[in-house]
Amino acid sequence: MSKSVPKVVEVRVDEAREKVFFELDGTLEKGNEYLFRIPYTGPIATKLAGLYLTTYTTLAGEHKFAAVTQMVPTGARRMVPCFDEPHFKAIYRLNIIHPFGSRAVSNAKEIRDGVATDNEEWIQTDFDETLPMSSYLLALVVSDFDYVEGYTKRGIRFRIWARQDAVNFTSYALQAGIRVLEFYEDYYGIEFPLPKQDMMAFPDFAAGAMENWGLVTYREKYLLYSPELYTAQQKMAVASVVAHELAHQWFGNLVTMRWWSDLWLNEGFATLMEYLGTDAISNGGFRMRDYFIIEALDSAFDRDSRATSHPLFFEIQKAEDVNEAFDPITYSKGASVLRMIRSVMGEESFKNGLNIYLNRFKYQNAEHSDLWDALTEAVPQHLLDREGKPFNVKNFCKILDRTNWIPCCTSKTNFSQQSFINSTTFSFRPYCW
């Protein structure tokens, strides 16, 4: 005879810690599955966090609204009751009732799109289940945006959404997105696991962009481009941000840091791959591998020279404090350390290590030590440390990931200089430094 399911007898809300406690009249048994249904309502916010309303004005002077989400780091709990921490991965399935004439877009592909309801003013869109993912990647948009569409070589549907007045400026982002997604599949050796990828541009968006799995959201300036209206710098900016956000579909989404203290695993990788991906988009025309030195590496040196610097890995006690970690140490120094490891190992061995890491922890969470172990497995046999032992990435990085500032290397010269005459003639014009 089965035991009765415990009932909720008290609900306590801790506003300070943003938690809800449900007291039961019995004990939950380990190994059993329970359905916990929570009816709830909540307002749509105007602040740019959680589920919020954004407004814009058309060229004709009409005021429009769109509902959009920004969950990182703790916004998901503002929309839906959930375990709102990175290591609690879950499968989400959304059914959205929205105004007639609007479109709903989410992480997963729609299985019923804009179906009539009992009320003619409302329609319903149902989405397929998501893959297991962290709550901060949950995304939903309701708008009257238009889109342009394309497909990758494997048939992944790719859409770029924007205001009706701006959708004509999305063609370059579509080409760039398809190109870099295919490049990453080849580089990582792992196929993009979703059947579709949407990217949407908003006039009013708190971040530059957000890598929600299957639905990346952008500030308009990072997704719109027209050769007649924008500079080449804007074209490069669009390519760079698209490359950065789509790199996250593997590093951050497929494999996620266990806790915010390892945020650099997400952002350092995406920053490094941003430069490689942008070069792939432009067929090397933007020379992004050269730009890395004067942008990312220089930024890392500058930020790490300050008294307020911090290690790549540093303790974050509360998720709401994670905003402190979105800085050049996490992005630029993280990318610079990874670039250094790639240079030491060689690019092919580095790629093999990434493949090991992504396959081992896909749909799961990882820590930086897991990455070092995977890369060490891919170290070529001829690569030895200064003691003649096989090169170990974890030993190599144990100072870099837990201490701040840049190691200081000192060199001494020991040679004698002799004067000489060079009789070779040359012209100062043209002369290249």
C-alpha cells in the first residue's frame, strides 16, 4: 500500500535571501519522484531584469511594447519559481499565451505557433522541451518583430529578429551567425545540439548581449549593420559580439561553471573564441588574432596591475554579487591565459583537449580543475616541463588561476658587442617597419 504524499502546511518567504521555504506534514523519500505544482502570478517588470517590458517608437511615431527576459545572474526567480543557481540544471517547457498579432520566441523550437484560444484577443504558442540547462539561460520574448531566416549546412534554422523598421539591417548578422556556428562545430568537434538558433535585437537592453541557449538577445548596436549607413568598425563589432555569444553555446551553455566563482570559464573562453570566430567570419580580413594583443592582452595587463585586481577564480558567496566578476580579469585575462596554454600545447592538441572537456561534461557543470585535467590528457608526449616530466596543465596554471597580478620574468644579457660595417645598400622608400 503506497504512502500518502506529504502536503504543504506552511509557506515562508525570506525576502532578504530571495528564498521560499515549504514546510511539509511528512517526509519525502529518497529515490521517489514527486510532482510539485506551484500556481503563481507576478508583474512584468520595467527594470531590465527578469521578465520586463521594453518600449520603442516606430519611424511612423507609433509606440510599441515587447516583453523580454534577462535572467543572469538571478533574474529567473523573478519570473518562475526555480532553483536559481548554475549547478541546478533543469528541463523547461513553456506554453505562452500572448496577444493576437504578436510572436513568442523561446529557447526551444515552437511545436504549436500562434494557435487560437477561447479569447480572440489572445493566441497560444507551445514550445518543445529544452535541453538540461541552468536557469540563468532561460529566455522568452513576445513582440511583433520581423525576422530574416537562413539554414546551416546541417539544416539548423537560423533567424535574426528586429523591429520592423530595422529588420533590413540584419542580413550581415545572419551570414555571420551561420558562418561562425559552422566554424565552432568544426573547431570543437561537437555539433550544435539544438534544431534552431534565434538572435534578437532590442533598442533597450541592459547588457551588450546575452547568450541564452537557442535565443541570444542583443542591444541593437551589436546586431544591426548596413554598408551604406555604418562604418567598417561597426561591421567588426557585430561580427565580434555574434562570435562571442555563439561561442557560449558550447562554453557556458553545453558545459556550465558549477558556481559563479568560475565565471571566467564561460567568459574567458568566449572572449578567446570571439577572436578566432570573427576571423572565420571575415576569412581573416579583420586580423583579429593580431587585435588580441592590443585589445584583450593589454586590457588584462592594465586591470591586473591595479590594487583592486583579483584572481581568475575567487570566492563569490552570493549569486547576486556575481556582477562584480564581469570585468577584464574574467574576460581578458581568462582569454589570455587560455591563449597562452594553446600556444604551449599547440592548436591541434588544445582543440583535442577542448573536445575531451566538452564531451565529458556536456549538459553538466564543471570547475576549472576539470578543464586542466582534460587539457592535460591532450598534451603531446614530446612536451615536457623544466624538470623533464610530462607537461601538466594543472601544475602550470595553479598560480595563475588563484593569484592576481602578472608573474614578473627577469632576464639578464651576457654578450659582447662588436662594431661592424654593413655595405648593403637599401632604399628608404618604400620602407616597412
